[in-house]
Amino acid sequence: MMATALSAGSLNGDGAAALQEVAAGVGEQLGEEIRRLARTKRGRTEAVERQLTQLGYEPRVHDSGEWTLRNCIFSELSASHRELVCGMNEAFVAGLLRGSHVRSLHVERRTALPACCVRLTAS
């Protein structure tokens, strides 16, 4: 029900945009904690990978430097509200990278199923 209300934008404006804003904020807060604890670029990158693993995204780092997230932690919800969930995931992971100051990775959307719609590319 919450996802339906958010995707319809019935919460005093654009619900999807509000959800993305909240998700980005949560990601940034987690990233800021990573930044406080890990002082090196490598340490922050490894901590981001651990955080994504702990959350259930099942990150896989490829030789190319690209990261794929093999699991959508909201897969049941994404079946009926894909755009809403993908936007939330994208905003969350981007916030995590911003907060942790991992600037060598960038969030992109992917369309392959059943994995997460987010992937990280190296710059």
C-alpha cells in the first residue's frame, strides 16, 4: 500500500521523488559513517562493499572495475513497483558513495533481471 501511494505521488507532492530523497539521505548517513571509520580510498571502497553485502545486495566486483549487485533486496516489491524501487535503490547507493567519498564509482541503472537494477561503474 505504501508503494502504491508513493508511486501515485499522493503524499503532498511527488511521492517517488520524496522516497528517493529519503533513500539518498539514508545512504549518505551510512557513507559518512564509513568515511569516519575508513581513512583511505581503498578502505572506504572495501567498507562500501561490506555494507552492500550486509544489506543483502550481494555485490560482485568484476575485473573491469564494474560492480553488479546480484540481489534486489526489495525483489517482491519491485515486481509490482519496479520504477519506484529502482529509483530508491539508485538514490540509496548513490548517497552511500557520496557520503563515503568513493568517487571512483558511479551508479548506473541496468535492465537485467532478476538482479538489482543498480550497477556501479568505475571512472
